[in-house]
Amino acid sequence: MAYIGQPIPSTVTHISSLKVSDGKSVNVTVPSGTAIEAGKFYQFSGFFGAVLKTVTAAQNTAGVEVALQLEPCEYVTDQIDTTKTFSKGSELYFDTTNGVFTDTSAAGLLVVGKVSEAKDEANTIQFIRYPQITTVPAAATSGTE
């Protein structure tokens, strides 16, 4: 930091607005007529995470903006396909159609983490969430290259 009488000349460059947030959450719009429950996991606007607010379908008439937690850490959930095993160390997938986690790979499922504590009698698991992975779609070709 420069100050008056500083023995070595320096220049202060003000850099503003580079960092917007810590990237642990993002605001997304929930489609109108869709109900969400705080603490449950969803995929909206290409982001996967836990919502921090409950909204009923009746309250959501025009699409509501909510925070979606993206932080890669350890979570506990009962939002699972209870017919699956969920062994410790198994890959964890999210079925966006049914809104549940599964440990079985299938086309269209999101790879979201790894099971850190196997399914218990209460049908809950713990898992380590992988960092958010986004893919850039390949550029469309016009055929006139």
C-alpha cells in the first residue's frame, strides 16, 4: 500500500469487480409451477446443487429465483432410490427425471459424487460431492469449411 513519504516509489492500481462470489452457490430460476423443498437436490439452468429455500407450486406462478448450493463437500441425504445398494466408495449419479440419487450408471444421469457412508436402515447416505463440471458444447459446423 502506497503512503506519503514512502522511500520506494510505487503505483497503486485499483482493480474492481473481478471476484463476484466464492462460487459456493449460484442464483437460478425455478420454472413456474414447480415446487422445491429446502435441502433437496435439483438441476436448474445447467447447475446441480441443493436449494436453500422451500417454494410451493402455488407460490411459483412466474418462476422464482433461488440460491442453489454448489459447494463440493460432504452431504447427507435421504433423496435416494431406496431399491439400490449405495456401497461406500461407489459412484453417485443423479436422476433428474425422478429427482433421486442412484448408484447405477445410465445414459442421461449426472455423475455428482462418491458415496462416503453406505446406505443405513433409515435409507440415508453420505456422499462427497464432486466439483461442478460444465461442458462446452461443440461448435456447430455450417458445412462450408
